[in-house]
Amino acid sequence: MTAVLSIKNKDGTILAEENILSFSFRKDIYTPYTSLSAKVRTSHTSFDNAAEVLLALDNTLIHHGLIDKLKVEKAGGEYFLSVTSRGFTSLLCQNQIEPGLKMNISFNMLMDNFYTLPYVTHENNADDSSYIYVRSNTSMWDAASNLSYKLLGTYPYIRDTNTVMISAFPAPEIFDHTNTKLLTYGTELACSHIASDYHMADINGNYGTFDLTDSDAAALKIVRHKYFDLDMRFLYDPQQALIFRDKYDFRGHKKVFCSYSGFLGEDLYDVVSFGNITAQRIGSVTVKGSSKGVFTEVGVFIDKFPH
């Protein structure tokens, strides 16, 4: 398998690096960007004009992002480059929208009418039957999450390198690892986000009208109460403010995963089968590479959002 790390300079020139010592790539349905860290042995002595990072595996681009940190150093007469990067959709978390009520707004309008973000594309959804209430310090990703839930009951995710999706990908690739020689197969539980009780004030600031108790949290012996003001985003159905928080806090509660040698091109919301998992949507993809080879882990999430 051929892995190529490319650094794109401000002027558009590209420095391609094939002597990759190690890399780690990750994406999952609850993180609004792909992540990459890599170290390479390089013939270049300077990356002062670096602006973008790309990673391709067998000519398939899986990461295209901004530079978080880049370091080049000389050791033992050779130059080494270390870089960390997040996909361009991370900018959705770093741009805020003017607070207020936005009536009859579609997902297309939200993604197209505020800022132009480099390389960021999105699913086509022109349904403008809903609204969003933008609170102070609300990011574009928060607004997209709210609108996605209102329109489809879903949470947005990143497909390909920088495409924002709010519905299940309509033409998924099918991956069957049932007869694959797996390196690992297992489950992982995440409970630190989970709350047991939610309490929301009414229009007068009084509590007691809008409450939700999560029986699944109680079964886990978790006692965590959350109080918050009336959520203007859910005035159409105030109880949904509690239900949304409960689903979000339960995100990724259980992951069933497997890993194998190589990389077949899995992406989020493709369909996978392995072990006791039969034809379920992929929720996470992790690819790591080193002198030992390239290894892929795919995971399926079992939580309260539809997958």
C-alpha cells in the first residue's frame, strides 16, 4: 500500500512525501472533522510556507486539512517533518453566527449564506420548513447539529474529506469482514458524558414542568443532574430540548469494532459486517501506518441516535 503525505504551500505548490515513518488518521460520526498526525523523513529543509496537509492511500485522498502544528528538525544528518492537522470542516466549530431567530432556514442556506469555507461541501437539503435560534457564541456546527435534529432526528457527520452530511449516505459501499483474518475484535463502552436527569426552566424561569430521567443511566448507577434555562431552539416542542441533550450525552456509548491489516477505503455510513455485526453503518474509521504496515479499525456505534 502506498501512502503519500502532501504539504501544500500558500502559493499552491505541493511537496509530496512518501517516506512516511508513521501516521495516524481518524474520523467518527461525532467529531466534525478528520484528524491526522504524521512523521516523515524528508529531503526538504524548510516548510515555512506550508498551508494545507493531505494524505492519500493508494491514490485515494482521505484527509485534507489545516495545519495545527508543523515541525521540521535535523537529526543525525537527516531532516524529519512532524505534522498534526484537522480537516477544513473544523472551521465550522470556529465560526460563529449572529445571534437571533433564523426563520425558514434550510441546511443549504445555513451552509452557503454565512461564510465561504475552503474545500467544505455539503449534502443538498433545501427543506426550509424549520428554524434555528442562534444563541450567543453558537458555532456553525452547533447550528447545523440543531437543524439536522429538527429536520431528520439525526446528528451531522463528515463524509469523504470535508463533506457535511445530515442523512444516511444513500449509496454506501458494502464491506464484509466476516471471513477476514481480523487482528482485533471487541467492544468499548464510553460513559463519562452520560447524565441521569435533565431539568429545563419554563418561560418564567421556573423548574418542574420540563424534566427527563434516563433509565439507562440509572441502570449504570450514574447520578448526574443538569439544569438549564428554557432552550429557545426547541420552542416548537420544549421536551425535545431534553431528549436531544440525552441523546447527545449518550453518543458513542457502545462501540463494536474490528481491525485488520491494510485499508479497503471504508468511510462513515458505509455498511460493514464482522463478528456479530451484520450490515450496520460504520461510525468510526481509524487508519495507522508505520514500518510494520498499514492497519485499519472500523467501528459501529450503538447509542440513541439513528444509524
